[in-house]
Amino acid sequence: MPKSSHEDVMMRAISLLLISLVFSSTVLANNKIVSAGATITEIIYALGAQQQLVGTDVTSSKWHNGTLPDVGYHRALTVEGLLSLTPDLLIASKEAGPDTTLQLLQQAGVNVRIVSSGNRVADLKQRINEIAQQTGRMEQASNLNDKVDALANQLQQQTPAKAQQQKAIFLLLREGSPASLAGKETPADAIINLMGATNPAAATISSYKPASAEALLAMAPDVILVSHRTLKALGSVEALLAAHPMLAATPAGQARRVFSIAGTSLIGELGISSLHEALRLNNRIYGN
């Protein structure tokens, strides 16, 4: 084949590929999406793809202030509630379900995408890329991942040497239920590590487990973390310690080193807001 003809063929192939990519991105950008998971909804907004949302689960209401339909709790989705929004796509966390609902949605023609799990920064970046692929926002994903890297690098630079790291625990306090400690494989544990502290509970438990007074005293935390909602409901650190005397006997309780953390950064898996909370807490605890 003459050189000029070969170049013409190559140029036509490249042009067709570019047209295909543009068409694909346009189709993706016109998808009607339901998001089932606070971290997923957060990423959709960070990518600037929120106009594609037609509904979210109840854990995501912070991002749209109740302006979108609520399809219920992401672990207890219903076929009727989702199909009433006529979505093209459901983007969900691994916790979403039940499986029968997801299967029926697929049979009804709804594309169901379960994003990657994990509480590492690398896992968060992978979720960003996956959601960007589904929303046609790959260019925005590159910029967003750069911001995630910048936050992670800043946290790493502000992490004290191992010998100077404080012991921190996160306690889930609910009225009528025993206090629960956050162990490994939780966003709370990831935040504690990112903020430059160590989580003594992670050595013995995973997920959330009830915390005995003996266990809390043995862990001797320097810092106690609770949710904003918990501290706001009680009114003050002193009121919290009075309501839970076992905490007052710990080094953190004696020094009144009790800090609150935004609940939305603890739902599901590590999110963008989790990194911001880790940096804020690092500055509070170590005085950066």
C-alpha cells in the first residue's frame, strides 16, 4: 500500500476512534443514575456528575440536602422504589442489597455496578476511576485523584515518628446500646492511621464490637473520637464523660482529649471527606 494511502487509512481509523469515544462519553453523561452509598454519592458530586443523579440512598442526603428522591437504606433497597425513578444505572457499594433486589433490577434492564471496596487511599482512587468510567468523567477523575494524592502526601508529611504517635480509639455510642469500638477494616481505623495515630482496638477486633470497661482501660487511649452527632446530643465533653464513666478513667478522659468526627466520613468506606477529617484531626491532636 502506498505511504499516502496507509496514512489516510490510519487517520480515518483514529477519527473513528475519537468519534466513538466522544459518543460513548455523551451516552454515559446522559445516564440516569441512582447512587447507593454515601462515599459513591460524594465521588459523583466531586466529579461534577451530579446532574445525572435521579435518586440516592438515605446515607447520601448530605450531598444534596434532600433535593433528590430517597430510595431507602442501601442495605435494604426495594425494586419498586428504584424502578419508579426509571434509572439506567445503579452504582452501589458492596454493602448494597439485598441480592434479590439487585438481580431483579438487572432483569428489568437496569445496569448494576458494584464499585471496588477497601479503606486504603489506593482503594479510594480506584473507586473514583470506576465511577468516572460510568459517568463519562475520566478527565475530572485525573484531577480529583491528584487532589487525593495531595491530601494523602500532606498527611504523611505531618505524621509523627512512631514513638510520638498517640493511641486513638473511635467509639460508636448509641442510646440504649453498649458502646462499640471501631476495629480494623473500618473507615474509622483508616482515619486514625491517616491522622498519624494508632488504633489499639485494631489489634484484636475487626468491624465494630462492644467495648467493655476493662478493655478500654487496658487500651489506655490518649485520644477518644466520637461522632459529631453524639457530642452535639450530649452537649459537651464533660457531659459525655459523665454519661460514660468508664471513659473518664482513661488517659484521654482524664486529659479531656475527646474530639468529634463527621459521621458522613465514617459511612461505608474511606471517602474524600475521610481524608479531610483525618487532616483536621491531625492538626487538632498534634497542633500542626
